[in-house]
Amino acid sequence: PWGWNYSLRNMFVRAGIDPQRLPSDDNLFVYRYLSQRKIVNTFLDVMAGQPGFCGVSLKAEKAADCAQYFEKQKNAGGVVFKEPWSSSGKGLLWCRSAFTEKDLNWCQRVIENEGYVTMSPIYNKVQDFAMEYFIDENDESKVSFLGYSLFSTDKNGFYKSNELLSNQEIKDYLLTYVSEETLNKALQTIGNMLWQFHYQGCVGVDMMICEEEGKMCIHPCVEINYRATMGYLARILKDDFLTEDAHGKFFIKHFSTHDELVSFVEENKQKAPLDIQNRRLRSGFLPLVPVRPDSMNIAYLDVY
């Protein structure tokens, strides 16, 4: 599942799934706690001030503090305010050049409903990427690094696509911006910190390469996603379903009408027919979900 909650678990129980296979009440309480954005602050505090890293996230419990922080940051690119429980580009308020009465009301409403907002400078982002981990709660030495994810978002932070590249290819690309020592330090420090929370399963930690004062640095913790992420999926697709020499992208695309979606699928099937060798995809266009009569969105691979 994209994320666990009580209603989803109840849906599975009603469908006949054994409750023993599903998260318990205690599990769901922990998942909810870990999914809030203030958890990021803990990780950034540990990395603060270390060479090669950037990243600040502050918690505000008063709307006036939001306005004050924007005044401090407005000449340095602005501020992004975030709801405590949201992800994938949702629940964000981008204030680049002004902080209006409408923005103040947004912050006030979120604080009243959810207790706080987080505030971060808007960085000069060069590249989004993530590190994917798996935590085994029963083994304190078992925080496994699953690989890198190289992905794209739009200017408002909404997910667009993932590169389908080998783990080494992504690492080599990141090393064109930062040193291997810095990259490994992020991997090890974040991995070590993840163990302190009582969670078992996949975790994706979103990061960024940023430019600050003419130098490249890593923002090591933009978001922590306690679930199987798009990056985890892209890692599996490349490693387990594509030929070794194949590259491509994994996309999520939205359409205004169903007819537009159908036209897009049919056109791309003709332009890029599938080439499958030894049960692996070498090239072509592959929808990953069925196109139903009411479909308006699609996930697909473009492999070459």
C-alpha cells in the first residue's frame, strides 16, 4: 500500500484478509507518528553544520512565526510551508516573493487543525534523488541499503518520473556533483538514525543536490517516506524486469479526459513496440495499469 491507516486495514479485513497479516493498532500508531514532517527536523539537526551538507526545517505553532520567518528569508528565495501529514508534493505552500493574508490564513488553519506547520528555505535545487532502505525491526544491525532513486518533480514538488538506471549509474551521476565521501556519509548517517524508530519495512528518504554560494551540497532529508515508494518500485523495475543494457523512465501521467489517455496509449504503443528478450524488457512502451472506461491516469514505462 502507498500508506497504511485504520480505514485501509479495515477494508482488507472486510475483504477476508487474515488480520494477523496486517499492521496492529500499535503499528498504525507508530506509522502515523513517523509519517509527520517534524521527524525530518531530528535528522537535519544531526547533519547541521557538517561540510558538504545543507538543509533546515523548523516547526511553527503560531501563524505569526510563519510571517516572521518569511520576512527573514524573502530575499534568499522564499519559504515553503508544509502540513504535518502530507507527502508527494501535496500539503505545501510555496511563498517565493510575498506572504499574503491568504498565506497567513492557510498557516493558521493548518496549525489549528494539526498543531503546527514546518518551514524550510526554498533551495536552489539541482537534482532530486533518494536513498531506499529496508529496516528489520527484529535485528538492530539490519538497516539494509536497497539503492538509489533518481527522480523528477515539477516546480511545486509534485512527482513526475523516475529514471530507470542501474544503481551504479545513478551513483556515478551524483558523484559529478558531490564527493563520494559526502554521499557515503549521508547514506550511513541516515541509515544509522533510521534504526532508532520502531518500524519494519521499506523507507525512502528524499534528498536533493543543491547549489549554495557556488558550491554543491546534499540536502540529506527533505522527506522520509515510511512505505514502498516510487523510487523503490523504479529500483525493482530496472533491476528485475529490464535487460542489463536497457534504460528508460517510469512515469505517472494525468489526463484531462479519458479520450486523451486512450489516444496517448495507442500512439505510443505504435511508436515504441515492445522488444522482450529472455523475459526481460529491452525497449518499448509498457502501460503498468489497465486502461479502464473511467481511467484518467496511467503509470507506464518508456524503455530504450
